[in-house]
Amino acid sequence: MSQPSPLARLWTHAQSAITALCASLLPLDTLIAAERRRVRSWLRALETFCRRVALTEALALERASPHVRTRAKSAGAMRAKRRASLRLWPKFKPSNARIRLLGAATSVREIAAAQQRAALAARLAAGRQNRKPAHLRIADRIEALQSFLGAPLRAVRALARKLRQTPGIAHAIVAQTMRPCPFLSQDCVNACDTLSCAALNSS
């Protein structure tokens, strides 16, 4: 009987980790603030681990079929089926805000820009007020991890397409700090680091 590959073992470890996390949790709406912070830290560790495993898989997929293109779904179809999902590539932070105006607005252009900034700030404030409760946001992240690990191939293919457009994403994923997590052994984390770095160096 053939042994599973190192990459397959990492997928199995990720599945076992999210299962163990869910089994260890009390009802999310009963967690106090310190417990929610602890769970969010564990989730960040599992998300980082899954991103690195997915990156290794995506780089292998890209080497096996570098010219394969899949048709993207329409925006309408994507909105109709939108649900919690694990984002595999990081969001690049915009540059720091620059001072464009000192003192009060004096021209029509400056007044219009100030009004736009005020409207944007109001929308952001309204969005913060309408955010889901903390325990529901945690539940969404758990659901996203479970959904991803239940059928990772589609997301891995999307990551492979993204890597063709922006190769630097691979370095950003590997550079993410892996937080301690009781559901991931250090040997497992080390094996994931070794595989992802080797895949990145050979790409």
C-alpha cells in the first residue's frame, strides 16, 4: 500500500486541525472577549497554514499545466452564490494618506473633494455599525475554512491563475507569520514551511 505524499498529509493535518478546533469550542455566543481573541488567533494560524498548503499545490499545478486557462464566472453568478470563503492571497495595503489641503477648502474642486471624503467616512461608519456580531464573524471564518478544505481544488486553481498575474503573491504568502496553534504540531508546521519554500524556489 502506497504512502500518501507529504502534500496529501498536510491537507489531512489541516482537516484534522479544523475538526479539532470545532470540537473544542463552546457555543460561540457564550465566549468572553479573551476567549474570542484566542479563537481568532488560532483561526489566523489555520488560515496561514491553509494558504501555504494551497500555494504549494497551486505551484505544482502551474508546473504541470502552465498554459491552462479556465473561463471566469460572470459577476452576476458569483454574487448569487456568495458565501463565506477563505481568501488565499493577501490584500496589499494602500500607501499612507497624503496631505492634499491645508486650511479650509476654497475652490469648487476642493469643496467637492471634501464632500466626497465626508461621504466616504459616513459610509465607513455606517458599515462598522452594521457589522455582524463578533461570534458570527468567527462562525463565518470557521465555515470558510471548512468549505475550503471540503473542496480545495477550485480555490487552488484560482490561486494558480492569480500567481500568473502577480507572482509576488507567493512570496507574501510564505512570509506570513505562523502563529502558535494547539491543533497544529510543530513538525507539521515545519513540514509545511519546507514544502512551500521548496515549491517557491523551484517555480
